[in-house]
Amino acid sequence: MRASAAPYLEPDETVQAVFGAQTASAWLAGLTGVFVFLSLNRYRIFVVTPRRVLVLDAGKTSMAKARGKVAELPRSTRLGPAEGLWHVIDANGEKLRVHRRFFKDIEAADAHLSAA
């Protein structure tokens, strides 16, 4: 994810944290089936730098490769604290769900914010 986000960074902008998210609730897959979930879901990549929080589109099949910019949030945006199995972050009106495996990355991003 970090390497695919490089083209969206400004010159000499450094990355503090990178983590993935998705637009659709995982519960949707259980309620409607995997095919409906896959048709409605899009993956996102959060890229946190000292200047801003970028939200990049990664498409419908994987969160590995950035395909375009979706939103830009001010760096003052606190992303956590994350709890439960899925943490929801509002990115300019779009609810993005972050799985527990990325909670350490959210904590790292917020730690950089507190240190600044």
C-alpha cells in the first residue's frame, strides 16, 4: 500500500502510517451474500503524513494498489481510538470501516499527532 501511494504524495512528504479500509460493512456479506457485498464495497487506503491524511481509492478487489484520490483530511484529524472488530472513520461523509488488524497503525498515526 505504501509504495502504491507514493505518486499521490507531495515532494519530500513522508509517510507516518498507512492502513486499509472498506466502504461496506462486513455484515452485509453475511446478510446478502458475498456477490452483493463485492458489488457494493470499495477498498480505501489511508495515508497519514505530517501535513495531511489522504484517502485513496483501491478499487473493488483489493486494498493493495492505489487508483486515485478520494479525500484529503487535515492532519489535525484524530483517527482513533479504535475499538471492537471494526472501527468507523468518517472521511468527508463516507463511512470507512477499518479492521482490527490495522488498529496499531491508527494508534501510530494518532501518536504522531500527539507528539507534534
